[in-house]
Amino acid sequence: MIERQLVVFSGRSNPPFATSVADSLDKEIGRLEVVKFSDGELSVEIGDNVRGRDVFIVQSTSAPGNDHLMELLISIDALKRASAWRITAVIPYFGYARQDRKLKPRVPITARLVADLLEAAGASRVLTMELHAGQIMGFFNKPVDNLNALPVMVPYLRDKYGSEDLVVVSPDMGGVERARQYATRLGNVDIAIIDKRRSGPNQVAEMKVVGDVAKKTAIIVDDMVDTGGTLGKAARALLDEGANAIVACCVHPVLSGKAPERLQESELKEVIVADTINIPSSRRFDKLTVLSVVPLFAEAIRRIHGEDSISSLFR
């Protein structure tokens, strides 16, 4: 049996994350040079021999999402043409995941398009975390491993907030299963749901709390925090229903626009996120806590490379 060499490359979206993953695997980041021409086009050159290697390229498709996605596609194509044995796209944050279905007659299903593009570029499999909708895995004809942030988030929440007088809150009906998973692991605490009516993208007209949150610490769990407006309104609604304190636990820190200011000025006590997206120091704020999911990704890569089961990492 041929023993394939494991190689890790990094795109430009989150180099610290990729470097930490490589360090955990006792590997050095492979040499990959990205050139941006004056007209905005990108070119990629692989600086290391990847022939017959098991290659993992780490790139979140966070803002600027189009540039980072195109960079990932070009890099995969370059690796394929350099005769890599297997190419795994490690996408900690999978952009366009919210466009996973048709809500209007003449709109695209962009998450499916991104899946097609990754396969056409030459990706052999995808490793990601907390997809906005689990059914996105069905858009691929290649293996997809969708990691869960629970093994990192739950111990932190348990150590800091205990399990007494807690309630886990889903910000919408679609997140009830996620809330139930957190509630079970925090000691079978109660769950509540925010019933929100949207008037447009990132705009919420009305919110109602379904469930008992009075005199409890409410933990809002979601897959991402974007503009922060909805999260701030949810915190206000929960306080109006008698909650003692509000904590947000959102995996992907998209934090677009004035989100840092909104969240800092909101009723939230703490905003807990993962490091799937690189947050510049200028976008960080006092209430923000960043937990690392590097160990999860490093272990997943180790097991994929060794052809071992990674199912335990989903629990």
C-alpha cells in the first residue's frame, strides 16, 4: 500500500487558522502564491511538488466572498493539474450557504452552484463546519464532512454558566434541532424559540418569544452572526420576557457592516463565536469571545488522511 504524503495549503482568507491546523498536524504550510492582476483577475502558482500527494487546502469563502471563492477554485484547478492524488477543500465557513432554496420564482440556488463549481474545479471531497442547512451536503456528488462546533462551544458554556437556570433559544424555527442539541448537552435544559417576521433581507419586523425564559440565562444559538441587528432585537425581546441575562453563541462571525458596534451596544452579555473566519483587530469588541475549532479540523484531516472514521467528531 502506498503511503501518501499529507500536504496542507492555505488560501488568503484565514492564514492564521490554516497555519494553526498545519502546526497541529506537525506540517508546514505548502507554498502557494496568489497574484492579483490590475484588472482584478487572479493567478495561482503551487510552489511545492504535489504529485501523488493527499492535499488539503484551507479557505473560508468569507468576505470578500467572491474573491475567496474564485481563489479556492483556481487553487484546486492548479493542484489537480499538478497531479495531486486527492484534493480536499477545507472550507471552515461555506459562503452562499443561505441561498440553498428558491424562495421566489426567478432566483438561483447559489449553494448548489458553488457545489458544482467545486466539483468541476477538481475537489475530491469537502470538509466544512456548521452548514447553514444540512441538506446542502446533498448538492455534492463527492463526500462532504460537516463538522459540529458543539465539542468546543458546550464545555465553555458549561464552565462559565453552569447548567442551572439556563434556557437555550433558537432564533427561528429552522434552528430548533441545533438548540435541542445544545440543551441536551448542557443538562437537558429547556428551549425557547423566537418567532420572527421578516420584512426583507436582514430586516425583522416583529419578534415573539415562544417558551419560558423568565429569571433564566438565555443562550441564543445559531450558525452565524451577520449584521447583528436580529440578534440585538432578540436579546431585547428576551429581556422583555423576564430573562436575567442573554448570551449569543454563533459559530461563524460574519460581522458585516456595523455589526461590532451593534453587538457591543446591545443587551447581550457575551457573543461567543469560532475562528472559522478571520476577525481583524479593528472588528473585535469587548463582548466578543473567540473559541478555536482548529483541533476539530486538525483531527478531521488526520482521520481523513488515515482513512479512519470521523463520525465521533460530529457528536
